[in-house]
Amino acid sequence: MPKGKMLQFFRHMVYRKGARRMRLSHFFLAVLLLLFLSSVSQGACWEDALDTVDRDLLVMRSGAIYRILDDPAVTAFWIALSRITICDQTGNVGDQIVTYFEVRNEDANQMVRATRER
């Protein structure tokens, strides 16, 4: 094979492999974007501190009040100024799909589901 034809052949092969890599990288980019978009839909979380526990109500330092959907006995030993993380969630409560909050006490390593009262 003459040098000119050999050079054209190699250029053609490099171009084909480059295009194949480009399509493959676009595929992986699309998969990564899909994974990131699905994780965003889980809901936002924010930090707060516990002010008081009143039976089935949790009063936060920010002034927010949450009504516990789970067993209120879980929060019996939660103390004021505990670090609390609150996350939006959507799921089944009883037989209905509802939006609720996961209230996690970082100090006691416990979690309850609640609705926002105020």
C-alpha cells in the first residue's frame, strides 16, 4: 500500500474511532444527567434546632411547628437545642400518598415523620 493511501486509511480510522468515542461520551453524559436529575427530586433538607417537645408537637428555634405522624413516644427524650435536620419527602402515610417532613434528631440518631403546622 502506498504511503498516501496508508495515511488516508489511518486518518479515516482515527476519525471513525473519534466519532464512536464522541457518541459513547454523549451516552455516558446523558446517563449521568439522568442520575443527577432523579436525585434532585428527593427533596430539600435544612438544619434547625429543637426548642421544645409538647406531646405530638415539635417546636423549632426558627418558630416552625411540626405535628408528629409516628409514635410521639420516640421524641420523649429529645432535649432542647438538639441538632435537627428536616427534609421534604413524598410517600405513603396510611393509605394515602402525601407530602411530609422527615425530622431527624442528629444528637439522638432518631427520625420521625411530621407535617408542618406553622
